[in-house]
Amino acid sequence: MKFVLFLGCVVLSTLAVASGSTLNSTLDEDWKNWKSEYEKQYTEDEESYRRMIWEDNMRYIKQHNQEYSMGKHTFTVEMNQFGDLTDKEFNELMNGFRQDEADNSTEEEVDGEDDIEDDEEFEESDEDLKKATVDWRRNGWVTAVKSQGRCGSCWAFSATGAIEGQWAKKHGRLVSLSEQNLVDCDKRSRGCNGGWMSSAFRYVRENKGINSARTYPYEARRRTCRFRRNAIAATVTGHRRVGRNERTLERSVRRIGPLAVAINAGRRSFRLYKRGVYYDRRCNARLNHAVLLVGFGREKGRKYWIVKNSWGTSWGDKGYIKMAKDRRNNCGIANYVVYPMV
Ligand SMILES: *[C@@H]1O[C@H](CO)[C@@H](O)[C@H](O)[C@H]1NC(C)=O
Ligand SMILES: *[C@@H]1O[C@H](CO)[C@@H](O)[C@H](O)[C@H]1NC(C)=O
């Protein structure tokens, strides 16, 4: 069966709509500070509209965190760089993923792409099974949090993260790989307008290599392919999908290492997440964002997946999010999981 997922990710907006709504002047100073912190610049027309959305988000944050202190949520939220976007805008901008287009895609399956792992393949010792926590960052298999900027390239960050992990596991060296190499040169994906991790792995395999991020730095826009054959930092021999349930996902991340996964990151609670175990009962499996799964753990009896995002370190918990684990596949985290072989 063919399943191809197109991941569009987040792009910031320049939409301008005027509004006559009154603003809360006690927030003037906060608004000014926020704009300067995130280097926001608006036209005069746009400013009051953005301020209105921002104030709405400020109210949402205040209420959510109040409810958190009463035990109604397991995570907190905070103002961040996405504070001037509405849900609808964020989703429109983030969802380069279009199901009908994905279904129509002619992408060929190669190298066991649909060779879905099944449980029989796993041989685990009792020792392994007892471990309630896996965190591949501790092994030095995960690079520092990166930032995709105003470019829908989450798929490239998810893919490099997974290759970096497998490369470090095999060769004992952690090398930050080039997302720009993928954005520019993987012609089956669409650069800043979205793409596929499977396609990225296939590009690296067919190209017989990928450059390092140092050799081929990130620019957050698609340009011509400038891959340098004399500076290959890693190679890929193929890739595999992992079965679509959280039990298999746990076994796979434990056995294999960091995995490229797709999630629904479209909710305001996700966009403004700060810390704690993220759970939103309205977060369905409409996949629109790609991230890197680096392990799992438990706090105060709550199980979570450890997820590395590509929205910089000022978002969430130093760039990471703990996502609810074994709670009916919240946000569809187990639905599209892929990893490269190196
Ligand atoms: C304005 O914002 C302040 C600070 O958040 C809040 O205490 C106050 O209730 C707000 N005023 C109105 C009219 O919403
Ligand atoms: C996908 O295929 C269907 C049926 O052939 C067609 O109606 C639809 O327009 C196609 N979508 C895209 C985005 O190409």
C-alpha cells in the first residue's frame, strides 16, 4: 500500500487586515517589548490587527495557565514568536499538506519504503523492557535545536535529525547535517513549501551523500542545488516505515534511535506550548508537521514522548516538547514514522 505524506510546516504571515477594535492600553509596554524581542515589523494598517490577535493570545495564555494551576491541564503555555497569528492563519500557513495531492503523488516506493516493521522483528531482553525512559540525547546522538525560520522545511529538519542519529550510532560521531542541501536539491519535495522525509532519505541515497550544515549552511529559502561532492558528511542506504501504533513506536525508538515522525501541530495550545506533558483532546491525526522523536519518559505518572522541534530554542521547553504517550495516539504521533539506514 502506498502512503505518501506531504508536510508543509510553518511559514509566518504577512497578511494585512485593518480592524477597529479597541485595544487594552495597559498592555502597550508588553506589546512593544514583544515586538522588539521577535523583531516584528508591521505596516500601520496591520499593526492594530496583529495587536488584537496578540491580546487574544495573551488572554488565552492567562486562562490556560490559571486552569493549569487548578489541575485542569498537564502543561503550561506562554507567549512566543507565534503570538500574532490566528489559529486559522497558522493552520493555513502550516498546512502545505494536502491529502488529495498526497494521494495522487506518483512517488515510487523504493528500498523497502513500505517495509513496515512488525513486532516479530524485535528481540528485547528483559533488561531493555524494564527501562521506562529512553533519551538518545544522553548518548550524544542528537544535535542542538535548529530553527526553520520562515520556510516550510520541517520535513528537512526531521530528516537530517534522523540521519544524524543513525550516523552517530554507527560511527560514534555527531555531525550536524545540511537542511539547505535537502531544500535545494530534493526535487521531489518542494523546498519551503513542504516535502517528505522519505523523499529526503531517497535523495541522499541516490545522491550518494549529504553535506554538513557547516559546509552547506541554512538560508530558509530554496535556491539552486550547491551540493559539494568533495565534502560528503553522511550517506544513506535506504529507509523504512514503522508500524502505526504507539506500542511499536516505543519498541522502535528504543531499538533504533531517533525517528522522523509526523504530527498534528496545528492547535493553539501546541503553538504556545511552554512545558509539561502536552495533551489536547482535540488534537486529531491530521498530520501537518514533521519533527524528531528522541525518546520517551514519565513524570508524575504521566507518560510522554520526547520530541525535538525545529522552531528554535525560544519555543517550548528549550525547543523540545513532551507529548502525551499512550493516550490514544494523541496528535497522530504514531501514524507516520520513518527512519533511514546508514
Ligand atoms: C488589560 O490587561 C490587563 C493585564 O493583562 C488586565 O489585568 C486587564 O483586565 C485588561 N483590561 C481589559 C479591559 O481587558
Ligand atoms: C487528485 O486526483 C483526483 C482524482 O483523479 C482529482 O480530482 C484531484 O483534482 C487531484 N488533486 C490534485 C491536487 O491534483
